[in-house]
Amino acid sequence: MELSQLLHGHMDEILSEAESSLSRSHLAHYQKEGSEHNRQKLKALYVLAVRAIAEKNLGPMLSYSKTSLLCTVSHFATLFSGSTEMHSA
């Protein structure tokens, strides 16, 4: 059995454990987003990881990471500037 198949077969179990770990972290950002939003983000990242393994291609995962990082930086810039307007990346 290939690793990508193994990961795909245990997706629900792994995502549940990741979500539990995230909720135990008590980080305000994740608590504010809510458990359903966090689960969807974890699932999207997990699917990309399994895809990267299966295709031996990190391109889509790197794109996702860059987009997430830009959104996070933009969010923090907005918080620290005191502005309520969101900046586009």
C-alpha cells in the first residue's frame, strides 16, 4: 500500500486528532475562527499534503502556503494599523 492511500484511508481519524490538538492550543485566532472553519482549513491542507505525496509535486501545497501566509500578514497588518479595512494581497 502506498503512503498516499494509507493517509487517505485514515483521513477522518487524523483530522480529528489534528483538530483536537488545535483546540487544546487555546490560541485566540483559532478559537475565534470556530471549529468548523478550522476543520475545513485542516482538511484542505491535508488533501494538499496527500496530493503532494501521491503526485510527488509540492507546487499546489506551496501555493496554498504562500496564499495563507499573505492573508495572515495582511490580517496582522490591519490589526496593528488600527484599520478595519482589509488589505488585499
